[in-house]
Amino acid sequence: MDALKPVSPLKLVATALYIAVWPALMFALAGDVRWLEGWLFTGWLLGLCTTVIVWLYWNDPSLLAERYRPPGSGGQKAWDQAVVYAIGVGFAAWIVVMPLDARRLGWTPPLPAAVKAVGGALLIASALLLFRAFHDNTFLSPLVRIQAERKQHVISTGVYGFVRHPMYLGALLMFVGAPLLLGSMFALALAAAMTLLLAFRTIGEERVLAEELEGYDEYRRRVPYRLVPLVW
């Protein structure tokens, strides 16, 4: 397998600009820079991304380099390439719909403060799960592949001790929590579609891991839940 070079400072700057595009797009579509909930979500997104990237840069540079691996490389499964692109399109649509619905066009009536508070709580839980997934699993590639060149093995500690795919669970909490905080029921419909897409990827990924990663079957027996504890 091909080895990856460390992530350069120039790539990090480009990543920072790329991340900043999403909240900028949201406010442009909302047409209102006084949108408090939009600023709360922006702070959440930028804070989480910055924390994860800085932590990986100093503590796990090999995983950071793996996260920059382009689709189609490193032996990624062909079916997963289509899923990765679909997730990217779904995320972009989700980002676009929320400000249009909640602020500019007002498709969704104003939601109660309690509902927005629930959305904020889900985002906090999402951030904790996402950070811990990166912290606990040095093999957390964005692609479904076996990292033989990095001597990949089963990770069963930390958040992986109670659910097999904590990063996906964190993503689902984000996809639900942000629309509740921002006030967009239409984005919740996209969240449902993203949930189905992630569930499909989970099933395919687990098939690969069970067939090609030693010890994964035993791990599945010890940790029975894929995404949601006590549910599935």
C-alpha cells in the first residue's frame, strides 16, 4: 500500500478556508448576520473541526494524513467511493436547506425554545462522540479499506466499548441536532436520508471488517450495537 506524507501547513490552511466556506454560505443564504442560532452552530462547527485537526496534528499525524487520503486510493472498496460522494452531496444539501428554511424563506414555523435547546444538547453530545472517536481510534479512515500498511487492528476501548461506529453516531446526532437548533424541519428530512445512507455504509463496512480484519467477529459479539446502543 502507498505510504502517505505528513500533512503540510499549506494543506492545513486550505482546510481552514474550506471549513470556513460552510458557515459563510449559510449566512449568505440566510441573509441575516444577526441569526443567533446560526452563530451558535458556526461556533460549534469551527470549534470542533479546529480541536480535532489540532489534536491530530500534534498527537496522531499518521491518522491526520489518512484523513486526507483521496477517494479511490489505498484499496478503498469501489462501492464505498459512490457512498462517499453521496455523503458529500447530502451534507452540502443539508447545509443549504437549513438557512433557506429557517431564516430566508421561513418554510418551518418558529420552533419552541425547548426544541432548540434539545438540538443544542444533541450537538454537544455529537462533538464529544466525534472527538473521542478520533482520540480512541488511530485507524479512523474516511474510506472503507483495510490499512495493512499501518498494521490496522481492532479498537475496542473508549467509545468503541459501547458502540461499534461512534463517529457515525456522532454524525447522526449532528444531522438531527443542528436542524432542531436552527429551526428547519425540512433539514430533518435530509437527516433521515443521511441516516439511511450511513446505515447502508455501516453494513458494508462491517462486512469488509469481518472478512478481512482479524478479531473483528469477536469484537462484534462483545459489542453488539452498530450505531445506537440498545437499538441497532
